Amino acid sequence: MQLLFSAMLCNSTAILFTVICYELPLNERIRMLLRLEDLFDKIDFFSTRDTSFEHHAALVALFEILDVTSRSDLKSDLLQELDKQRTMLEGLQDNPDVSEKALVHILQDIRAAFRGLLDIPGRIGGHLRDDEWLMSVKQRMNIPGGACEFDLPTYHYWLNMAPETRRTDLRNWIIPLASIRNGINIVLNMLRNSGKSFCYLAVQGVFQQAGSEHHGHLLRLHISDEFSCIPEISANKYAINIRFVPWRSDRKTEVYEEDIPFELTFCSL
């Protein structure tokens, strides 16, 4: 009865209010992929704009991608995961319950991303590290306020070039990373689409679930913005604990006191 009641609440709020999704990665690999996805999305947004401030933001995100990928064996991890998913999907080719057209399409995407990753020479972002001017700009950006015109006059000159010139430079710096991004998008899309969703009720802002019947690599929590609170989630293979707190709370122990319906999706590769 509680699950049914919670599901009805979830559905009603989803219709009347905007639903906010919170994602919690359950291992370091997925955490890194989500960070890179966010950075690539920021580059997409800022690099297509016109102002120097927006192109500066795009370049900051590009340098952050360089830092994230330099501390991991991302290329090898993506190749292994894509090969794993390809093998699994090829086993579904004769399954009458699977759309052959959709299956062929995703397999083509996986094979293209796999070939693109194999074609990357050396380290990810090597073309950026080999650019002395870019690296001099990156070094100054590591200092708060270090990209001012008196510190980097050559960068100031670039920011005053025509917007199309800057956009062309940004595209040239970003395009060699396309294979990495394609691989990340495929893995995360398959992860999210694998999810099994359940509706629950956090009684007086608290929800706990023991046992390992639901586990995965990523948790996705959907909640209506009708409730002025945010979820604090802790999870492992033994239990899930969620505490909803007022979004502007100054007290660490404060809990949102209303009953809150929410949807929880368990995603696993």
C-alpha cells in the first residue's frame, strides 16, 4: 500500500510541477564520466556564443577536461566498457523482443566510437599540451585572477579578436576530443537507460532502505520542485540513506519535516 500511495503522489506532483533530477555516482569511474559530461556541455554552450567572457568560460572548461583526463586511464576504460556493451548487444541480435533497427543503430555508434578512441595518438589532449601558448594561459589561469590583461597580454589580444576567429580556434581545440566525448555519451546513455525506477515516500524527510536487492553504478533521484529541499544521499551495497534538508538551512542537523514523495532509479551497466 505504501508503494502504491507513494507512486500516486509521485505521478501527481510530476504533472503539476517541474521535476528536478539528482544523480549520485556509486564509483569513481562514473563520477569522472559525469564530471566530463558536464564540462563538455559547458563548452558546447559557451563556445558557440559571441562574447569574450563566454569564450573565456569555454576555455576554462577545456582546461578542466585536460586536468581530469590527465589523472586517469580514461581511454582504456572507455574501450573496455564499449567492447563489453558491444558483445552484450550482439547477443541480442536474434531476440524478437528487441528492435533490430535500434540495435543496429547503437552498435554502429559503439563501433564508430571504439575506432575513434583507437585512433587517438598518445595521451588524451596531447594536441593541447603541445601548444606552448595554451599551456602558458592555462598556467596563469591556475592562479585566482591570473588571466588579467596585464598578466597575459597575448590572451587579452586573443579575447579581442573577432568572435568567429575565436570560435574557430575553440573548434580546432575541441574536435580532437570528439571521440572521447562520443564514448562518454554512449556509456552514460546506456547506463541511464538501464535504470529501474521505484516510487517511495520519505516520512518527515527521511528515507532508509536496507538490503542489496537494488544496487547499481548510478542512483537518480527525481523530486518535484514543489518541495523547497534537497536530498543528501549516502549509499553502498548494504543500504541507502536519504535525508531531505531545507535548501537554505544553516543547521547541519535540520531535516525537512514534511512527507516527500520521490522517484529513485537504480542504473547499472
